[in-house]
Amino acid sequence: MDKINIVLSRSQQPSNICVEGDTEQQHTGVIADKLERLLINDGRFNVLNIPKLNISNSGNLSEAVKQSNSFIAKNGGEGYHLCIHTDGGYEGHGASAFYFSNAGMCFIRPIYEEICKLTPWEDMTLRDWRGLYELHNTTAIAGLIELSFHDKKNEASWIHNNYDKIAESLYKGIMKGVDLMPLPNDIDITLEDAIKICKENEIITDEAFWQSSTEYIKYIDDIFKNTARYIMKNKR
């Protein structure tokens, strides 16, 4: 199976201040980083996690779209783009989500539904909003999730206390949105055995190269293990 391309686009609005003392850009970045790890560990995704940008609000959006479209084009021309935001500035509670196309609705609906299961209050709506820049300028199928409100104390505290659970819910929603089942991690495997399996299947030739990578500490052990698990499951 070819890997599925997915772009994680954190809020790039550093002027949106959260009552917890950080910004929307900062805490959605934490969530995006955790979600990236889950998707990489899954083994079935090519992931672009757009980093923190610091141009201007409009410039950041334009650059995020540019990076997304370039990534999708380089990896086959198809994929998904998830905008991760928190809300503020008006009355309401909980999650909401937005889409631009029918395909975008099919992608974002299960993500929204998973987040709604997690939030401790009555959530808002899922709706078509064609004025959102990212949704109608990305070549990928796109959707935007507002996780909860960052300008209400109880909701902002909930966001900050539930980073891992939020990332896991987004992961579960993405699985449904792209028509996959989450891979169970039910195969216990050592790093040494995982490297051996990856070599035997010509995934890698020399693990020393990967261990010298700047990303080694963050990802490489888990990538080896999850790739090996995926190979083993498909040979059963």
C-alpha cells in the first residue's frame, strides 16, 4: 500500500493569546507535534508537520498553503490537510469544524466527532465555510478543527491538560476520515529484531546512517519497530 500524504497545519496566529499565558500557535503546535508522532509511528503516512511560522498572520497562511501544496505535489499529488486551531472571540463552547468540499466534509466529520467525544461540554457545529483561506487554496483534501476555546479559563485549562488525549482523538478521527483502521501494537519486538526485519525487507541497508540523523532521538527507534510490526502483520 502506498503511504497516505497528510499535512498537519497548526494555527499560525501568534497574536491569539490564550488565558493560560501562551498563544494559539504555541499550544496547537504541541498537539500537532504529538499527532505527528502518532502518524509516523503508524507507518502508513507521509507526514508534513508545518513548523511555527513568523512572517505575519496573512503571510503565515500563505506560506503554510505553499508548503502543503509543495509537499503534496512531491508525493504523488493527493492527500489530506488538517488545520488544527482553538477558538476565541465570541460566545460558544467546545469544538467546531469546517470544510470546503464534499471530500473535505468526509475527512473532517469523523475527526470532529472524535473530539466531541472527548470534550466535557456541549460542542458547536460542523459546517461548510468557503471563506477560510487554507481550505480553498490547498490542493489536498482539507478540513479545519477548532478544539475548544482558548479565551475561556475552563476550556483553555482543559486543552493544556489533555494534549495527549487530544492528539489521540485526532489520530482516531484521521483513521476514519481516510478509511483506515488504527494498527494495534500487539507485536512485542526488540529494536535489534526490528532492524533485522527492516534490512531483510530492504527498507534500510545501514542503521548507522539513520542513527547519525538529527531526528534519531525523536523517531528512529519507533519507526524501525513499527515498520517491522507492519511487515510482520501483513505476512501473517
